[in-house]
Amino acid sequence: MSERVVLMQGNEAVAEGALAAGVRFFAGYPITPSSEIAEVMARRMPQVGGTFIQMEDEISSIMAIIGASLAGKKVLTATSGPGFSLMQEGLGYACMIEAPIVILESMRYGPSTGMPTKVSQMDLMQTRWGTHGDHWIIVLSPSSVEESYQLTIRAVNLAEKYRNPVILLSDETISHLREPIDTSTTPTLVERKLPVDKTGYLPYKTDASLIPTIANLGTGYRTSFTGLVHNESGFQTANGHVAEALIERLRDKLFNNLDDIIQYESDRVEDADIVFMSFGITARAVSEAVESLRSQGRKAGSLRFITLFPFDDDRVRSAAGHARTVVVPELNSGQLVLLIKRVFGDSRQIVPMNKINGDLISPQEILSFVKEENL
Amino acid sequence: MKLDALRSERLPNIWCPGCGNGIVLRALLEAIDQLKLDPDKVVLVSGIGCSSRAPAYTAFDNVHTLHGRAIPVATGIKLANPDLTVIVVTGDGDSSAIGGNHLIHAARRDVDITVIVFNNFNYGMTGGQGSPLTPVSSITTTAPNGTLDRPFDLVNLAAGAGATYVARSGIYFTKHMVDHIRKAIAHHGFSLVDAVAQCPTYFGRFNKKGSAGQMLVSQKDWMVLKSVADKKTPEELVGKTVIGEFVNIERNPAQSGEAPKEQA
């Protein structure tokens, strides 16, 4: 296979990854720092026979991709924190009707309009808990342009496989970074499971996989979708037992498949006495800091979350090695660290390291932090 | 109309006795039947409210979305599969308040969908609150002394936003309503029908409009056909609602949201 290395921007890599994954419908609304994705899609979609539409806001953007998804397309929208806030009702709807959709969220400094061109990791918890009600979301976090490309393909595949919204949680720096990437590999694509027999068709009836086999609109199955609690037929019910079973199934269809969904990257945690846990752009500084500490003879290690949600405490515990000290650097006032504290309780020393001035955490800052805090 | 257009197992419906929604739904099904559309290629999309429950009583593919959001979902469906006939079933509040922005932008794009507004002048599902189509001075639960806000003229709103087919009808004029819904669906481009219904439970009771039957029959007193209205002076039309076809423009493909040709 010939290598095809090209210089690409993070946002462009998301757009190209989506096209490689079979995405043929994009609806979006301009917002810094994700606008380039819409711009690339506006140019590229017609070339591949797909559809691009600029909607009137982020509310309609997510609803339009839900509609296109129900009609059978692989779909993407892209936004940043303020737009992602507007998408929350649609996100909950997609969870409830089990519409495969992918949302790229490029984090900028918030809250509110904040600092539009400055990086942050302040929207981590919004991806998990932004919409109301009990619900489950898959969240993937790239740390490079190459990974933005690969994880976009993976996000589309997971959305189609599990019929669930998937969020790609990027940030301003990854979005605007330019790096060489290899796009020569032909990706393995996953297609949603479709029904083959109209007799006794029940869109929300599931087998052991707990993933429903729902027909695309216009294929003769006469499906009914609703955000109301619904039974296997897809029709509304106020039956508490049906409601409970539905919400449990929405959880279990993901949690029964954590081996397939969850990915970490761990670096020398086995013998480490200090482990850094991070995601996204911050993990790149961690990687360099670990290298420096090792060269100084310090047994340092790193655990990088590629999948942020579902978050499985047992897996984190066993992936973390035996380090006495866990440092959690992040570009917010402490969000990932809440989950890490939940995993370890008082059994380890959990040290938050936060930066909220709109700049990145540098490797040198991590080294200084370790020194100053006597870690 | 063939009865197989309804899912009989989903009946009876949730609507109150005397509600006008059933008449509009019947007119819609009648229009679809007259057009001899392939029922497998018809998708009904609705928002939230009494009228938005209508699609789930039909045997077509149907998508009950969020409050105000039926139009963007319908836009996504239509653009993803242009072979489908996509019809939005919505109410006055759903389409003109929370969904008002989506309504004007879909009209501007001239996306080839049909919006049927079941207009009963109030929010029935939540107990009779005022909507942007509630006439000024009317009593609602959120305007106990009469609403001060002026209503939208939905027909002019849609026309001004660029809709290429706009009509209004009333449930008393059932054949008129069927004809205009049929023409709206057959129209190539964005079409809207303001289907004036009634809510005897809330709007009618609060505003002393009489029984459901009296409300229905009264439409012939306060509605006037456009062909008749065109010959009258504005003074003669005070207090009257004009029904008929207001906009019917053959779409210009260059400006109508047609998918662009593949580029090299």
C-alpha cells in the first residue's frame, strides 16, 4: 500500500475522516473554532454525491442530521461549546430514538462566549451530562491531527453499530494544528443493522445485543419514532416498567460492549510511582514530561483517555498500575479529576493540575509542578 | 379515503370531544389518497402538541420530534432522500413560536416539503395558553385579561419568507381544505397550509365561542373565500379571515435548494 502523507489541519482531518467513513450528509452553523469543517464539507460533499446544508442555528443543525440519519445517511455536524449548548435537546432526542449521529465539539474557553479563539477543556462534563434525563453517550478524544482523522472514522462506525450519538471532543488547538497524516489506509466501515422481514416488524425489539434493528425511512416498514418513552413498536407509553426497561437497555447496549468501545493509551504505568491521567491536547505535554522525568530517573507513566465516556471505573483502576500518586492535568477547574477521585477514593494521592488562562499546559510546567508540589 | 391509512390499533386518539384536529387529519389523508402517492414513500414529521400526535395515528412512516423542531428534521429527511414526500404536521405554537425561525428559513430555502399548521389559536396540550396566532384581546390562561400581543398573519409570514405555495382553509370547508392540502403536497417547493381548526375545551370556552358545533359552523360567518374577498374593500373585510390560495409560484430551480450538480 502506497503511503499518502499530506499536511492537514485538525478540522480538515475530521472532515476528510468523515468522508472516508461514508458520511454523506453534513448540516452545520459557523462557529469558531470548528468553522473550517463546514467550509471543507461545503466544497467536498458535492464531489462525493453527498449533501451539505448551512442551517439557521445549531438547534436545526442537529435536528437536520437526525432526519438525514433516519433516512439512511451517515451524518456529521460540527460545533463548539456555545453551539453544543444549543444542541443538547437534539442530543437527548437522538439518544432516545437511537439515531446514529456524530457531533464534533471543538472546545474553546467558556462559559458563554468566553474567549472564542482560546483553547480549553471545559466542556468535558457537558458532553456527558449536557442534556437532561438519564442517558448514555460515547465520547472520543483525539490528541493529534492523525488521530482526529482516525477517530472520526471510528466515531461514525460506533454510531452506526450501536445506534447512539457519538461525540468527538476536540479542542481549539487540535482543530487548528497542522500535521502530516497518512490517509492511505482504506478504513473498515460499519453499516447499521437493517431489518430483512416486514412480518412482525418491531423497530425497538432487540436480541441479546440490545441494539434495535430499525428500518430507514421510506423503505416500506412504516416506522414510528418518538422522543416519548416508547415500547418495542415505537409507540408512546406511560408504562413505568417499559420506561425502566428502555432506559436500562440504552445503558446496557453500551456497557455490555466496553471492550469494543473503550480505548486508552498507557505509557510505562507498570512500574511507575507517578502516573499522569489526561486527554486531548494536554496529553501531548504529559507525554513529553514523562519522557523528561524518565530521563531524570523518575518512574513516571501516563494514561491517556481516547474514549472518555463510557467511563468504566474498574478498567481505569486496572489500567493505572500501582502508582501512589496520580496527577490529573487539564485545561479547566477540575472535571476529569472528579472521575479519577471516584475511581480511587483515598487509596492514592490524587493531585489536580488546572490551567484556566486560555493557554496550554507545557511539559515544563508539568515538571515544575511535580517539583514544587514534592510529588 | 381508504381506512388503511390509519393505524386502528392506536385509536381512540387523545383529542378532546369537539376538537378540530381530526377533521384536518382526515383532510390530509384524503389529499394523500387523491394524489395516489406510494404510501411507503410518505413521511409525516411532527413537533410537540395536540396536533403533533396526528402522524402516529397514521400508517405512514412518522417522526414525532421535539417542540418546534419538525421542520429541520423534515429538511434533513427530504435532502437525504428526495424521493420521499415529506409532510410536517404542526400546531400554531409549535410552528410559529418555538419553531418560527425554522419555518421562515425553510420557506427561504424553498425546500420541497409541505407544512400543515393545525391552527387552533392556543396551546391545547398544556392547557390553553396563548400562542403567536392567538387573536389580540383573547382570553388564555397566560392572558387572563386578554392578550395584548398582536398575532402573526401566518400566510403573510410564510409568503414574505419566500414560501412558493401558501394557502389557508377552515375545517368547516372540508372540500376546500382537502383541495388546498392536495395542491400544497403536489407543489414542488416549500408549501404551507394554515388549516384553521378549533379548541372548544380551552380557547372556545375561555372566549365564549359556544359549543364545538357552534364554533365549527361559525367559520362560515367569519371566513370569506379569497375570490369573494378580492372584490371587497378593506373596511368590508374587518373581522373576517380570508381563505384560499395566496401564493402559488413555480419554483426557480436555480434558487430552490436543489442539490448541486456533482463537481469535478
